[in-house]
Amino acid sequence: MKTQIDLHKFTEEELIILNHEIVERLRSLQQRRLNNKLAAFHLGERVSFLTPDGRNQEGHISRINKKTISVVMENGNCWNVPPAVLKKVSSNKKTVPRKATDRDDNVVTLRPSS
């Protein structure tokens, strides 16, 4: 349905107000679309994406930000990626929860000061 609006009837002040309302509505719609895309992903999920130079990257979601998703690669590199370019990767590997006794060279155990 196409509605015709004669903008010549409006004063400059009315056009400015209308412009602000239109911009606010467009931002609201864009934010809703972004939130829906962000909600499709979960922490720890395996995803892939293409870098700007065309390389395929694969990693796990470490954080879901306001506009991007932080993805950590196997080598430790981290990328902040828009959700629109992410693809879920089906993983045949079963993840085994780590035991408290497992040690990782990259983890520093903090002890309370005496």
C-alpha cells in the first residue's frame, strides 16, 4: 500500500519534527533486527565467518556484545564480528567439561592475600 504525502503542506518546523520521528523509528527497527540476529547465537557455540581478505575463520563465541559477537579462534586470536556474517558450525567433537584438577599453562591461580 503506497501512501502519498504532500510535504509542501508542512512548515520547516513540522518537517524537522517529522524527520526526527522517522529517524527514531528507523533506528528502533534496525535495533530490533540486530537483537533478533544476536539472540540466535549462544556462548560457547562454534561459528565461522569470512575475514575481509576472504579467509575462513572458525572459533567459539566468548561474548555477545551490543552490536557484535566476540569469537575466539583456536590460536587465541579474538575477532568482534557482526552477527549477520556468522554461520553456525556443526561440531562432531563432543566437549568434555574440565575437571578442577586439570591445569592449563595459560591460567594463573589467584590466592587471597594473607
